[in-house]
Amino acid sequence: MRQLLTRFALLTALVITTFVVECFEQVPLAQKSPAFEVASIKLADTFAARPGRLGSVNVAVTPGRLIARNASLTDLVRDAYSIDDWQVFGGPTWIASTRFNVEAKAVGNAPREQLLVMLQTLLTERFKLTTHHESKELAIYALVLDKSGPKFHPLDATEQECYPMCREPAPLNRLRQRDLPSLARYLTRLGSDKPVIDRTGLTGAFKIELDMQKIMAAALEGGGPPTNENIYRASVDAVQDELGLKLTPIRSAVDVLVIDRVERPTPD
């Protein structure tokens, strides 16, 4: 009888052990967020030149490498999450005023999309950044079709891969964009008092060009040097005349990224 009880106890223990092991095997381990192999964050020179509103993006990527010069945390968040400046809400004032130099290297030749996900991880680890998305109703300009538009056409097969640099760079008197969200972003940064958002309903790549010589001539009317406001207004007129698009002021729910928590990093 004692041997039977012993065998039963051993069998029971074996069943319990097997069950526990199987349970652990069935529960996947939390996946670690993609991260850079090495990364450096330093305070930038306070007097370093900043690109203008239409200057190059602060975050530059090449396969396996990311560099940001004189970038604010707002700049870094914008590029990491592929949004616009005006979509970043919350946080202390220093996130827009303090500048950083960031250099990071991944294992292998990671593409841009992976590098930006790694940048999100870096911001979480070094800036203790936590965020959430939410919908906010904002006053915006909707970029919509005018009754005369559109006055542009989709890129053909030969232009898809190279526009706006096909054969040769765009002439200095021509501004080229290849999609309508990019045009809306350009107008926002040019001097709009509200975000400009594409609401045309047109998707894909297009041959979009504006005559900058005409725009600058219009901005000079009245004498004196052209102001940012005059260039912006002349560009809006050109968008309507040359592209068949217009800006309509509306209130609309838009997606924004809200900063819940952030800390200054310890420079390397």
C-alpha cells in the first residue's frame, strides 16, 4: 500500500511539473523594443545656427545610423513618430528650447523605419518619455479642391521613382512636391497661422509645381523687401491659380501626441 501511495505521489508531482513547464512555454516573453547598439546624447552649442522654417529636417538617417544636430526634443519626437510639430502637446517649455546633438548606431544596416522606432526607444530610456495619442478639435485650414481643380496630374511610371529630381534638379524658380500632405506641410511651415491639413481626398504621387518667380514678384508688390507674410499669401494664391486648390478654415478633430512625462537626459 505504501509503495502504491509513493508511486501515486511521484506520478502526481510529475504531472504538476509538466503542466507548469507547459504553461511557461505557452506564455511568450515580453518582446524587447528595438534599440540602438550605441547612442550618444549631448547638449548642443547654444549659438549654433538653426535651419529656418523651411530648412532641412533635424534628424538625418542613413542605413544603420541616425544623426540629429541642434535638435530640440520636439524635433526628435516629431521625427520619431512621423508627425508634425503642431501635433506635439504638453511637456515643459525646455522641450522646444533646449537643443541636443544625437548620434546613434544600430546593428547592421537598419532602414529608416526601424531607426525611427529605435529613436522612440531611445527617447523612452534617456528622456523617460511617456506619451499617448488623443483626438483634439483644432482650428485648421483644410486643403481642398477648388471648383477649377485639380490642375496637376499623377506621376507616370517613369517619374514615380525619381520625382522631383528626375533628370535634373528642379529649376530655382520652381517649387516641387510629390504629394498633397507634403504641400500642406510646406504651407504650414511657410507662415500659416493654423495647421494646413490635406483634405482633398486625393492620394498617391503627383507632379505638383509652383512658379516661385511669380510668387516672389507678387510678394514684392507695394515696394520694399518681401515679408514672410507676403510670401505666404502669394503662395496661397498660387496654389489656387496654378494647382486648383484652396484653403478653407474649419474646426476639425485631429490626432495629436500628448507628452505625459519627460525628464532632461544626462549628457554622455
